[in-house]
Amino acid sequence: MQNWVQVDLGDAMLANEALAALKEKLTVLYQKEGCPDGMIAVYRHESGELHCRLLVYLTSAFQAVAALENAQACGLPAVADFGFLAGNEMGARKLLS
């Protein structure tokens, strides 16, 4: 079982640029680390108080390298409606199936 952290990118309508920048950063880090199996990042839209929010979920192995300041420890919520972001795509697909 993986340990996870979440990063809230805010209002989903305004988070596309932040998501693209994070994807690029995480992909570079994943490749620099030699593409380990335990590095997975996924995202999904979740209902918020007023607006839909874009949340990114990373394994703790990814966070150890990425050191994202606004990451909070969490469990991976029920697996539904996730999109792959970066890291081990095969592992993410297995997780998300």
C-alpha cells in the first residue's frame, strides 16, 4: 500500500496552467530518478463548497523528491474519475482500474 499526499490546485476552471506546470516538473523528476515504480501522480476534480476543485494525489515517494510546499498527507480516496498526471503510468492504470 502506498502513502499519499494531496495538493489542492484550487478552482478547476483556473487550474489548467498550474496542472500543466506540475505535470512537466513531475515528469522531469520521475525521469531523473530513473523511473521508479513507486512514483505515481494522478488528479481529479472534486466538488468544493462553491466551485469544483482540482486535486492532485502523489505517492509519498514522489513527494519526497518533488517537495511540494502545499502537499498534505492523506489517503487515496475511492478510486473513481482519476486522470493520470505523471510517473509510473502502468502502476497508475493498475491502481485506477
